[in-house]
Amino acid sequence: MAEFARFVFQGAAAARAAAGRAFGVALPEDACRANAAGERAALWLGPEEHLLLAPDGSQARIAAELGIALAGIPHSLVDVSQRQVALAVAGPVAREQLASGCPLDLDPEAFPVGMCTRTLFGKAEALLWRRSAEEYHLEVGRSFADYVLGCLREAQ
């Protein structure tokens, strides 16, 4: 399990552009896509809604940077760092492990690198992002982490 600084950002086009410049990662405009640069990432959650990920401990700095860049521009920025945990699922059987509890078609043509979406894993709500051919980033509610880990272990 990995800890991250996490923010849910909501805003129209001008707010998204300013947030992307301040955050250092352009917020994706295409549905179900993610952009990453260095240790930061922006994941599309819905129209005008994105999840911003950065190294744990950077919450105050990011909030300040975005606050300055977005002054006077309508938007919402909520720190959700403690709401979720991240699980890295990687390796040659990662897709099969995830498919054991996820209803999505994870074939590379249906779910290519860079794609992200909200889904279910078993009975847990999740956010799944395909980072590379054999690496996935799975965000789940903190209270579901042990359950999801157990399901992934059973699928090995």
C-alpha cells in the first residue's frame, strides 16, 4: 500500500488550465485518461473533475500553489489524502489478478496504457489506472484495503 497526497479538483476549462500549470501536469481533457510527470499525476474522474496525485507530505505545498494560481477562478479543491490508499498491481499476471475481481475488459485494446476509470473490485469501489503494459495503480477506500489485498492474493 502506498500513501499519496490526493486532491479532488473540480473546475471549468480556465480553472483546469491554471491548475495544470501550477500542478505541473496538464489535467486530461479526454474521458478516462491520466497524465503524469515525475511524481505527480492527474486522473480524469468525470466532466470537470480530476484526482491529483503527488508524493505524500506535499499536501500543504500543493494546496498553496494551487490556491495562488486559482485565486479569483471558481473551482473546488478538496484534500482526500486520508480517504484512500493506493495498491500497485504489477507483473506478468497483474491483468489476470485484477480481472478476478474487476468487471472491466482489461485487454490492452480495451483498456490501454494511460487509461483510468472508476470501477469495482469485488465489492469495493475502486479507481483503476493502467500505468504501463504490466503495471496498474488501484485506489480503494482505506477501509477496503485489507479486503482488496486479500482478494488479490487469492488470485495469484
